[in-house]
Amino acid sequence: QALVDADKILVLGTGVCSGVATYLDYGLKLIALPSSLAATGGVPLAVALSHLNERSIVVGFGVWRYIKSVVNAMAYAHQLGVRLIAITDSPVSPLCNDAEFTFIVPTEGAGHTLSMIGMMSVANALQVMISHLRPQKTVQALQRVDEVYLFGDLLVAD
């Protein structure tokens, strides 16, 4: 419900978390929520943070070898009174420090990098939950997206 009620949603994730952050941001935009993505630090992140207020929410993704820009952005947002959601791999993650909502996900995998499957599942579940909280608005938003795709001839014809 916090994501539905927010007037601005800022999704943070860089490095190995950038893909899942992009997925969540895209999914929220598809259902007409006011989401923006900060997948890098520096000036783009500073500008994104400057637009937050007490009705905003920040979703931060981070795993072992936590990226300083994401941790610091969450701490700054907390100082502004912004609600925080942490999606991370450990209860002692620095993203959990001020988070109102925390999702701890496994990251063990067979490859040389951490697995993002758990994070992707949480990002997907959040989108599904929002769709169930506002089914008519979700359907309307998705229909508008489909109309624009068709108008713009963006899809491969069957």
C-alpha cells in the first residue's frame, strides 16, 4: 500500500542489482505509478534525491559489497522523512538501518556472481500486489500502454 500511496517512487540499484532495479521501475511505470530509476550515483542521483518529499518512497536494492551511493541515498532520504523499502541479502545490510520495510532474499547461486533471482521474485511480487490493490487502474494503465504500442507500430506482427 505504501507504494500505491506514494507521490514519487525512487528505485535505487547499481552494479549487479541494476537489472532488478530497472525491472521494478519499468513494471511500476507500466501500471502508471510515479516511479523513477537511479542506477548510477553522482549528479543523476543527486537530482533524483532533490525531488523527494515526505510523501515519497525509496526502494533500495543492495547485496554484499554494498554500493556507497545507494546506502548514502537511503540515509539522506530517511533524513527527509521519506519512507524506505530495503531489498537486500542480509539483516545486517546497511540498507536495513532506516528501512520501514525490509525484504531479505537469498543470493547464493552456482555462478561467479550473486544470484538476483530472489530479488527479482520480490520485485515481481510487489507489482502483483499493487495490481491486486488497484485492479481497475492497473487494467486501464496496461490498456493505454497497449494502445500506444499499437499506434507506434512497436510490436512484431503475428
